[in-house]
Amino acid sequence: MQGAKNNTLYYLAIFYLLSSIFIYFLDSRGTLNFLHRSTQVLTIPVRSWLYDGRVSILSPLSAITDAVDQHRRIQELEYRNAELYAQLSGFKALEEENAKMRHLLGTNLPPNWQFAPARVVSVAGDTIDIFADTTLIVGTPVVTTDNGGVWVGKVESVVGREAEVSLSTHTVSKIPVIVRSAEDGSRHASGIVIGRGGYARLEQVLTSEQVDEGDLVLTSGLSLPPELLIGRVRNVIKTSGSPWQQADVDVAVQGNNLDFVFLVTKF
Amino acid sequence: MKTRIFLLLSLIFAFLQGSFLPPVLLEGVLVVGLVLFTRPQKAFLGLLSGGIIFDLVQSQTLGITSGIFLVFAFVLVLIKNDVSIQKPLGAACLAIILTIIRAKLVFGSLFLIPSLVGGTLMFLLLIFILQPVVERDSVFKLNGKS
């Protein structure tokens, strides 16, 4: 009797289970969608109303925790913002340096020369301070680019990763130079450009050599990279009875106009 | 628990769960309660219908909740005599298990905390229902009347 009862129970359970499986099969194929649509006419408004009730009950409570979370989030965002600004300024500096490097690559400087970029950090009269990631050595020539290599100066002293560069107008600056015609590039003369504190003068040019206003003054290559533009001749000064003539030089580079320069590490 | 009460509670909680309460909360309590206090033959029909109600109201595929309820109930009926599911702790554990199973199969998450809440409710309910009845005489004595 008990066994028959149990069998009935099993058959009933299996029957109902198969029914639910059949219903699942039908609904998964979309056959019973009409049932869902018809009940949702009632269930959706009721559930929406219940949900609105829940939101209105919980929102005053969540406002307290939200305020704390928001404050913390604002602080995190401000900190992140400051970090991003710092990164952005770093990227801008890299962008400028990259542009200068590409400019340098486009010049007609000898390909075997090697350069290291440096950033100008301050200008003081006839000197500039530069900052570079490379090893700085006293006496290293410093150039910039402007349709070719332009002489800036020489490293005079080094402190850590900063170096002081004396410009061609500095009183310690004495640069052996040649003078070329601005029209045909022919070599006219040779001499020395000496810094006079704020300006530079071409000196020790033989009077027999032709120097005209507008001629290009370039490094001669004696212990310095050759053919780097220093400036242009202005106001030729001839002294009667003297074998030498002089000229003022309009230097091509002003310290205030520099942001990136290049150390010529090999020439 | 009568089957009609089970169906009514299923309808109420099908509306409440999801929109007002967590999507799973009291299924375990209802199913274990129905199996404990109703004959299995009536319980199975009620479970099939209750499962359909849950699925319809909560916009789930029909038959999945019924299947879970029926399988669980069948197992409960089989182990009813061997395991003390009438004890509050046993019933609470079974309610938690069923709620977790439904949560995972229907909604894809475990919903542990609502399951534990449902199990706790089952435990407290059974403690209350199964406490011994106080004798009439002792009630009069407490009131100070003899």
C-alpha cells in the first residue's frame, strides 16, 4: 500500500516536472509570448509603481552616502587632474623637442655628427643655462637650427645635469671664423669673432681680404664644428695704416629666443 | 500551508521581488513551508502554478522556476523521513539552498544576503510555529485568577 502510494507520488512528480519542461520548451521558442504580453499589461504598471516607491524611500538615505562618496570622488578627480596636467606639460615639451629634432634632421649638417637635445632653462645676459639628460662636458659646442646649423655657444661650466653656455657675445668667447658671401657662398676672409659683452666683433681680418656688409660669418672648424652660422657682418671698420680690419657682427641667435638647443657631442 | 495561501503569497512576492525587494528572497520559505505542511500531491500542483506565477510576473521564461521548485520539492519529499527538515535549522538551510539555486539559474547571481535573510525568516517562523502551546491553567494563574 505504502509502495503504491510512493509510486503514485513519483509518477505525479515526474508528470508535473515534464509539464514544466514542456512549458519551458514552448516559451523558449516564443510560442507563449502572447501570455507574457497580456500579463505585462498589468504587471509592468504595478512593478513600476513599486519601484518608484522604493526609489523615493531609499533616495534620502542614499543621499547621505552619496555625498560622502562624491566628496571622495571629487578629491580623487582633482588629484588625477593635477597628475594629467603635469603629464600634459611634459608631453608638450617632448612635442617641441621632437619638432626641433625633426628640423635638425632636415638640415644640411654632416650626417656623422651626433647631437643631444637640451632645454634652455634660463637666460642671463650673455649666458644661457641648459638642462640635458646626457652627460655634460665643458667645452661642448651648442647649436640650434634654422635652415642649417646655427652657433649658439660653448659649455663653460657644468653642475649636475645643468650647464652654463656662453654665447658668442660673452667676453670669454673667441671663435675662429670664416666669412662667406651671402650671394654665392664664396669665401672672402677669415678672422676671429670676439665677444664684447652684449655684442660680438669680427677682428683680425686682413685688410687685403674683402668683407662686405651682409656677409655670413661661420665657424672655421678649428677645434669647433665647421660652417655653423654665427651671424652677419654689419658696419665694417677699417683703420688707416693698420693691416687689420674689423666689423660688428649681428649674431644670429639671441638668448631670449631659445627654448631647445643641441649639444654637438661628436663632429 | 494551504496551496491557495502559497499561490497568493507567490503572487504578492512575485510583484514585490525585483521592483521593491531583492529579486530572490522568500521562495525558499514558501516552498519549504508548502512541502512541510501540505500533502505532496497537492504541493506539486501548487509548486507548478507558483513557479509559473513567479516567471510570468518577473518576465522570465515560463517553466524554469516551476522546474526548480518541483525538483527541490521532490528531493525534500524523499529525504523528509531521513533528515529532520521539520527542525527550524534544517528547514532554514534548505530554504537558503533553494533561494541560491533559483538566484543563480534564473538571474545569474548568487544573491547571498537575500538568501540568508530568507533562511533566517524561515528559522524564526518555524521557531514561532513549533513552540509548545501554553496550558489554559497556567494562563489563569499568570493573570492572578484561580
